[in-house]
Amino acid sequence: KIAEVLEAINTAGSNSSLSLALDGLSEASLNKVLNQIETDSLQFKSQDNSKATYFDKRTPDDGIIDWNWQKERIYNWVRALARPYPGAFTYYDNIKIMIHKVEVVDEGFNSSTSNGLILRSGKEPIIKTPNGAIRLLDWEFESKIELQQGKIFYERH
């Protein structure tokens, strides 16, 4: 490797805000490397493969939300897959619901009810998770529907 830049990830940001931050860092890093090439001071460093990570190419189908996940994992999942990427999604009455932004809420619920249960419907519905609930702030669907309190989101149609 010829350059490395560390950047803290904001827990309230999304992949888009991180991408913008990294764009600025990439430009600065490239300028630094070009300067080192011009001054013949570029130094190569071996990568520590024990710390390297890899992942397969993701597909749009990888965005499915598992309502058995903890609310924090669902929150992070949605942030990671937010626009401009294909997005996180779920199903409701065989209709795909795209979810772009959520927030963790302290909504009361009965732990014996199913995960994915719509606790409150409306413009910003609240959905039960194993350890609490999340509110859908930015979501869309493929056809006209009205979410009903007491119905359940699910993973497959």
C-alpha cells in the first residue's frame, strides 16, 4: 500500500455522508501521494493480511431486513444501505417496502408479540423488534397500501 487514511464513522450518518467524507479524504491522499512521487519520497508499505477483510459483491436482494435482529442492527443496516444504494427492504401483504431512514424509539411493547409487528401505523409507523422498536422515517412502496396497526412485516413474499 502507498497510503492509508483513518476516518471516524458518525453513528448518525449514512453511507452517503461517509462516501462524501471519503471523497474529500481520497483527494487529499492522492495529492499527498503525487507530491511524494514528484519528490521521490514515496514509500511502499506491506499490507498486514491478518487484518484484511473481504466480502462478496452485494446484490439488491441482500437488503432484506430480518425483524428478529436487534433494533440497533436494523438501524445500522438501513443506514448502510441508504440512497444512493438499492436500500433495505421488507414485505407487507406481498408488497415490497423500501426503507431509507429509521430511528430507534422507546416504544413500549409486549415481548410475546411477533417481531416485525406494526405497533403504530401512519406516516411514521413504529415496528417491533426483539429489544424495542424502530420508527420508519423515510420509506416507500411499489403500490398503494395503507399499513395497519397489528399486522406484521416479513422477510419474504
